[in-house]
Amino acid sequence: MVATVDVTQAQYFIPEIWAQTVIPILRRYIVIAPRVYRDTDVAAFSRGDTLHVPYPGTLAASDKAAGTAYTLAQPSGETEVQVVLNKQKAVSFIVEDVVRAQSNQDLIQVYSEASAIALAEQLETDLWTTAVAETNTTGAAGTDLSASALRTAAKTMTDNLCPSDGRVLVVSTKDKLALQADTGLTSYFAFTQTQAVSEGNLGRLYGFDVFESQLVPTIAGTPVETDNIAFRRDGLILAMRGLPDVPQGMGAVSATVRDPESGIVMRTVMAYDATYGGVRVTFEILYGTKILQDAKVLLVKS
């Protein structure tokens, strides 16, 4: 008798299903990536390619006199941002027991979550590396964040002509605890941010939407320096592109999907691996990061 493969069994060989399982999980683990300027497309590129992303820069207003032509504004600053797609991150593994895979509805979820966490850490770490290269700084190493430090950070960004709306602050786990314990914020949390406190979040403070990340980098020394980051969406750019599909007849199937919510573009490849006697599953992302405008990024040391 010839065994048949039904829809439930076939899902273990459809790359789109795996990708669509990983992306929602990945979305939950990223903090910076969804909140920066994004330029994403499923078009196929290769590692090392350079994207030319148009960006308007700063325009100036001019007088208009009666009977005269308008003065054309000339953008100052970069009008084209070049972003190199120099980051290609992948998670690849073998599902050896295909029969067990077909009988275990949770297998996709288990592998997907582990893969999403690994990719999220790589993506966020690379964004941190770009952000902490910023030369605008405030705060002092070895001094936990406080209400006063946040007010100073807000003033610094305003003095740098960064618009007040849409500002984000991502802090370390230790600085989140310090802010929650700050006596200057106790009443504020108790009376205006009750929902945030009940959920263990910080909510909005001094014009910043505050988020916590366990990936905030530190620099060894005496004292240790913790590099929190404040930014506006158009201060940083994350550019993502798809990778080429595997050519037909090569013994593998692939699919590239884009998440409209987070902008994540991911290629999934599945192929039988004769060496290991199982199906190799690979998730890959290709991207580049860059600071767009210095005035809209601030390193907040603690």
C-alpha cells in the first residue's frame, strides 16, 4: 500500500509555513528593530550589496515676494543614504526523524521559537553596535539612571533640534530597576502609570517611550559603563532584503517572506541532507544598519 501525505504532514516540507511561524515569535523578542526607520523589500540581493536609500535631509524656508519666483530649497545633509547589506545571519538545523516530525504538531513551534530567539539577538546586537557608535552622549558610567538623568537626556535631544514626538529610550535591566525605585518617580508611577507598573513596564517618561532590553551593551572598566540609547525613528535605519531563491532542480525548496508589521524579511530553505539523514531547515536574514541623523540619537551612559 502506498502511504499518502495529507496537509498536516506536508506542512513540515513547506518553507512558507516555517517562516510564518518564526516571524511572529521573532517580533516579540526585538526592541529596537521595529522602532527605527526601515527600508525593506523581498527583492533578492547578496551580502555586500549597497543600497542607495533616498533621504530628504533638512530643508529651509524662504521669503516669497510678490511677482517673483519661488526660491527652491536645497537640502542640507545627505540626500542619499548608502547602506551596505553586510549582515547575513542564519540558523540552520537538521530534523532527522521525519516520521516523528509528521506526528508531532508542536515540533515546528519548538524549532521556530529557538530560531527566532537566536536571530533576534543577532539583529538587536548589530543595531546596538551601530547605535553606541554615536558621539552624542549624556550620563556617567557607574551611575544608575534617574529621573534627573532622563530630564537631562530629553533636554540634550531638544537642544540638538530633535523633534519631541516619537522619542524612544531603551534601558538595561539594572537601569529599569533603578528608575522604578527612584523616589522622584514614585508618585508618577502610582497615579499616572498604574497599568505600566502592574505589568512591570515603565511606560512614558519625560517624552520617552521607555523599553527594557537585556542586550544593552556594557564596557568593562572601573566603573563598568552601560550604554543605554535614546533615539527617534529617523535617527537609525535598518535595511533588509531577501536572499535569492534556490534554483529549481537543486534538491531544495525556498521561500522569502516579509512581515508587514516589523519589516523583517526572511528566507527559509529546506532540503534533504543525505549526510545526516534528515531535512535541513535554514532561516536567513540579510540586512544593514546605519545612523541617519546624529541629532536624533543619544547615548545615555550609566
